[in-house]
Amino acid sequence: MMLRYALQSIRHRKGAFLGSLIALMCAAALITACGTLLETGLRGRIAPERYAAAPLVISADQNVHQTTVEKKKGRTRVKHKAKPVAERAWLPESTLQTVRALPGVKAATPELTFMAVALLPNGPSKTPSSSSSSSTSSTSSASSTSSPRNASGAAEMADTARTEGASGVSNVSGASLGARVRSTARGANVTNTVDASRRADSPPELRPDTASTSYGHSWDSASLTPFKLTQGRAPVAPTDLVIDQALATRAHIGLGARLTVQATQSPRTYTITGIAAPGAGGRLNQQTSLFFSTAEAGRLAARPGQVAAIGVTPETGTTQAQLAGALRKALAGSSAQVSMGEARGPVEFLDAAGARVKLVSLGGAIGGTALLVALLVVVGTFALSIQQRHRELALLRAIAATPRQMRRLISREALIVGAVAGVLGSLAGLPLGAWLHGRFVEMGAVPATLERAVSVFPMAAAVAATLLAAWGASRISARRISRIRPAEAMAEASVERHPARGRIIVGLVVLTAGVVLVAVLSALRTEASSTPVTFLSVVILSVAVALLGPVVVRAAAVLLSGPLGVSGPGGRLATANLRGNAARMAAAATPLALLIGMTCTVLFVQPTLGDAARAQTRDGIRADWVLAAQGPGVPDEAARRVRALPGVAAATEIVHSTVRVGLDKYAAQGVTPGGLARTWNPDVTSGSIERFSTDNATEARSAAVSQLAADRLGLHPGSRLRLTLGDGTPATLTVAAVYARGLGFGDVTLPHDLLARHMDNPLASAVLVSLDRSGPSVTHSELASSVREFPGISVLTRSTADGIQADKQQSNAEVNYLAMGLVLAFTAIAVVNTLAMSVSERVREFAMLRLAGATRRQVLRMLRAEALAVLLIAAVLGSGISLAVLTAFSIGMTGSAAPTVVPLGYATVVGVAALLALVATAVPGRLALKPRPVEVATARQ
């Protein structure tokens, strides 16, 4: 019976349920989209390309393992945990002999995989000048990894310039300093090495091939794809090169052409002796392959006695599963792992495997935030809907409907609306999820090699979440109307009563919880822990605003009565409505406050962190110039030539990776020890940089760590630091210094040679150059001339580096803006939806005002005054919430209680909120005023 009544109620009061339907549908779409991201992270396919023809692939373990033993209540529990390393782990070459000696192995092919980027002509060169500019861009990042300050995959911060004349380069939030210098924002003014000394008839400038990620291999391993020669011959001499067909086609190059390649050492020009293409069944969609002779590939890989992987083919009659079992048994106790089938993909594409964790984290974070926001918005929407039907529901109580019947009726109405909204929203969420995944791929946050996974599970989860949210919202909203006595129901339907004491108590408890969260946030010093608490704090405080809303609105009405009264009859009517209909006004103010608070928090979290990092970098960089590259990095030889120039005091090469101490990840930079104090001042709090330089000039290996890392790990000068380098190699160093500017320079500083030897890209991401003021000065032209033979090397000026930082910071923040933008868009829709519902149901009230003598214009002025009053209340509450949360975030992450708030950005947020409020009030208001007042007043309710 209740189901029939619920259907009839929905049929006859479509307008009252339309707002709830829209809110739930948007929530379902958002949850489905986030669910597809989560599912892609869990089940997304990583198809093998390079290893497509190798049935079995043996690779090194890409994880750091830790085993802990816990004894509790007489029981012993052993826990095994593993975390991935940042770089490719390599196998000892002796593994190849073990594999080949195993029965059932037909062939075992060693693989060398290393960075190798083709440098293509950039068109005819123009007459250059010393002030010519170019923009540097990164094709391969030495590290796009996270640290304890940036373990959530948040945006990398850009590099900064020192005071007048210094090129500022920093490692902010675990990001690569050099990658940010190389990834110069569009339009940045970068002084190129091309200067007036270059002749007009010089060969064209070279640019890196950025169409896809490029790797170098030995031709001996071409069969793993398999690659077959379509033209020419295999490489034999050190200067021979075979390129894949895709590169030959897009670069318009053929046999006999000369091609410069930037690999792990200085760039070298090769002769193309062959062009190859994948054979039957093979394909290379996400990478470019360059094949070298065996000796040259070994030189460029720079891993003597090691191989990247081994492709294994079983003998006829031996199944893959049988051989895999035999291989695992033979290699037990080593770091070797055996993969087959789809498991070969993650071995080939390490970035795609790492992106799984990022997507799971991202999808879960956005989906969780969206669910909390949806619940808050839907509760408010249902509460407003029930308030508008208060007379109808009161009449049911008056004719003896029991509280249980009332709850069942409202719950069934909600479940019907939730089911329809869930199905429609989940269907809309599939294309939304595809668009979101595509945008993340375009931004580089997710590699294209990780294929999007689609199934019914996200849709089913969205429908279930929508039903649960609708049911919960209906139970919360119906609690009061179902519990009042029948005799009181009609009286309460006529006059709005003060909020229940229980609601106020719960609101105060939630407010206290929000304050506690803000206090906890101020003590968190890592972005991995502070980011979820930041947005959770905003939601919790917004819940407190929703619960205490009627009380806040009544208090605000007292304060606003004076200004509103001056505006005339419309203002006085608005004041009366604020006092007499506080619950309705609070329902409209809550989503507005949430929108303003959440948007300001999203917009100003990254600038707060970035500006603090830039300030640390400006104070910490002492270099006069910075060398950066358009390609993968600056070769060692280029740095040596600059260092040898008379008048150059120091040239510090910098590489970036991540290391693990135990299982904890820390951003690490490798710096050239010699003359380090001339280019870098990290604000040492104990120990000395001089000791770091002295120790690493000898066999003694030392490290410097940030204050955060020292506090977390209990380190001090003289302590032994045991860590795992990027490729899984363990290392033990002595702490020489502890520094305060960890936000600007990362948490661990190691000697350059040590870190670079264990990285996929050992080229310097940047070179800091400091001049000797006491000797002959070195001009920009001299610096440029010394590295002219290295294509794409640029000399950055001070102002350029600072501009790069700001633009790169904005570019990297786009991922965060996109991720949270969906939640904000949903909140904006909820704002419009709630305000429209609030106004559209006041047709009878407007008619009575007009019959009492009010003009149409006066009623619209009243609505505008109400909207502006609600906006002011929401702006104060939302801004207060955001300011409290941002201040706590700033204290924890930067040590300063002054978050960065961009005035123009804040004004834009409030302006957009005002526009939404006015439009969502004016349009339904004008529609509500269209009917004749007499007809509305005499119509049946």
C-alpha cells in the first residue's frame, strides 16, 4: 500500500521530487566516473608490445620488501609488505646462463633497455641573436615521483630564481628540479645557446622526438617483438643504427641518413643502416625503438654485467606454465621474477604499473569526497522537499498515519527516486569517466599504456550508493515529521518552529569534530596525510553549518535587518523571511557555503605549498646561471666543459629520483659535491655542507637530509642512513648535514655519481653555474659557446627561471583542478537546484503578496535581497571554513600561518557563486509570478 501511495505522491508532485532526482543523478554519474578510474587502477590492462613475441619474460623484482613480526597475546603474526622502486631494477648477467642451462628452454634472449631519444631537425635555422629564446620541454623526466611531502601524486612545483641574476631551481614536494626547468611553460623567455656567433648557413637546430616514449635496445633482442628488417641491414659498427618504421615515416628519413641520438651519455650522430617493423602480430603503439650494435648498446646502457630482462621461448612440447614453474624453482632465492601472459605488460611499462596505485588513490579520493558531498547535498534537498510538503504530511499524521507508516512512505518515495536517478546517472557516468580518463592521459598523469577498464561494477556501485544516500537522506529528513503528535502536525505545518534541541547538539558535536580535524591538520607535515584531511575538514565543517544553519540564519537576520531595511519594502520583506523561514534559507545557504569553501580550498592549497617552496628556493640558490636541455637532460661532458671555463667557480649537476628508507618514499636529489656551497644554501641546521663535499670527494659517502626526514627517521650528523636507491640497490651513507629548506630542495641529498648510476636517465636535469667574482667574468656567450655542440642545451637567465616556476606550477596544478572540478561542478548544480526548488514552491506566497498590494517588481526585489543575504551568509561561512583549513594546512606543511590567497581568484569564486544564486533565484521567481494572483490564491493546494 505504501508503495502505491509513494508512486501517487511522486506522480502528483513531480516538481517537489525533481530537485532530489537531479541531485542524486549527478551524484551517481560522478561516482560511476570515479569508479571507472578505480577499476582501471585495479584491473586496467597493460598490453605487452616490446615483449609480445616472448612467451615468458624474466625481470628483476621491482619492489622493496619488509617483513615484520608482531607478538600479541601469545600469538605471533608475520607481515610481509612491498613497495615499488622508482627506476628499473636490473638482473645480473649470470641469470642468463642459469636460464639457458634449464631443460625445456629453446631460447633465452637478453634485453637491454635504456633511454635513447632521436633529435630531429627543427627546420631551417634563422639568423640568430644572443637574446633569442626558446622554450625548453622535457621528453623524459628523471623523476615524476612522490615523496612524503608529495606522496599523493599531487602536482609538481616549479623552479625558482634567486635574487637578481640567480637561476632558481628547486625540488618542490618531491618533484624533479630539472624536469621543471626542462618543462618550460609555453611562452617562457629562455635564452638559447644559439647566439650571434652562429652563422646563418649553420645546420638546423635539433629538437627531441616527443611523439612517444623512446628506448634504445641491442639489435640482438629485436626478436622479442619481433622486429623484422624491411629495408637495409642490421647494425654492426658502433655508428650503425636501425630505427622503427613509425619514426622513419614521421621524420621522413631513410637509409643512409644521419640521425643524432641523445642517450645516456653525450649525443652522438649515427648512420641509419636499416628500418625495421614489428612482424606478424607485433605492434608498437606507445613507444619508439632504436636498435644499436651489441657493443654500442652495452656502452649506452652503462650497466656492465647486468641485463634489463630476459625473453624466454619454451621448447616444443613444453608448456609455458611448466617452464614458468621450472624457472621460478631454478631462480628461487634471487631477485628474478617470471612473468607470462598479461603480466608481461607491467614488466615492460613500469610507469603504467605505478599509475595503477595513483589511479586507485585518485579514484578513491575523488569518489569518497563526492559521496560525502552528495550525502550532504541530498539530505538538504530532501529536507527542503519534505518542508515544502509539510502540510500534506501533517494532514496524514492528523488522520492517524503512524510514525512508522510516515517513515515507510517517505523512504519508498526516496528509493523510487534514487533508483531512477541511479540508473540514469550511472549511464551518464560512463562517458564522463571516459572523458576524465582521456584528460588525465593528455595531461600525462596517466600513461596511455594503461588501458581503461569498463564493467558493470562501477554502475552497480553507483546505483547502490545512490539508493543508500536517498534512503539515509529520507530517514534523516523525515525524522521530525514522523515523530510529532497528530494534534501538533497541522499547527507546525503553518508556522516554522525553532530547530530541535537534538539537531543543535549534533551540530555542535560535528563542529567540535571539525575543529579537532583542523587542529590535527596543523600538525601534519606530509602531503600524503594532509591532503585527505584538508578536504574532509571542509566537508565536516560544512555539515556543521547545515545542522546549525537555522540558528546562524536567524542571527544573521538580526545583523542584516538594518542594511536590508534601508533598501525599501523588498528588503524588509526579505528580513522577515530570513527570520520566519530560517530553515528554508539555511537549506539554500549550505550548498553555497560548501561551494565557496571547497573551491577556495582547492584553488589555494597548491599555491600555498608552491609559494612557500619558491621562497625557500629563492633563498637557497646561489648560482648565477642554469643549464637546461630541450631533450632528456644535460650530459656530463657539457657540465665538465662549463666547469673548465676560466671564471666559473662551480658547476653543480643535479639529478632527481626517489629512494626508500624502509618502505617510506623520499624525494632524492643527486648533486656534484665540488663547490656545492657556492651554488646551494639549504639552510643547514646541523652539520655542514662542506663536510658533505669533502666526504664525497673521497671514498667516504655521506648524505644530507631535510629536517622533516631527520625528525621522522631520528637522524643527526654522524648517523648511518640505510636506504634503497631507485633501482633497488641498497646503500648506506653517513649523514653530514641536516637542512631546513626541505620543501624547496627535497628530503634527501646524495652525491651525484651515486644516484645517477642507479637511474634510468642519468643525465643532469639541470646544472647550476656559479661565477668566480674575483677573476675574469664569464659572459653568456662564452657559456653558450662552450656547450654549442650539445643540441638543445639552453642557458637560463634569472628572470626566466622564475617565470618557468610560476607557469609550471600552474600547469601541474591542472590535474588537481580537474580531479576536484567534478565535485565542485556537482556542488554548483546542487546550489542551482536547491535555490530553484526553494523559490519555485513559493507561488502561493507570491500571489498573496501581490493581492496585498505588492507589485511584481517589489516581489523580485525581495527575492534579490534574499538571494544576496543568503550569498553573504554563505560567503562568510564558506570563506571562514576555507581560511581555517588553509591556515592549518599552511602551518603543517610550511610552518607559516599565512596561506596564499589570490585576490582575483577569490573574487572570481564569490562572483560565480553570486551569479549562480541570482540566476537560480530570478528565473524560477519570474516563472512563479506568471500566473494570475487570484487564480493561484483560490487554487487547491
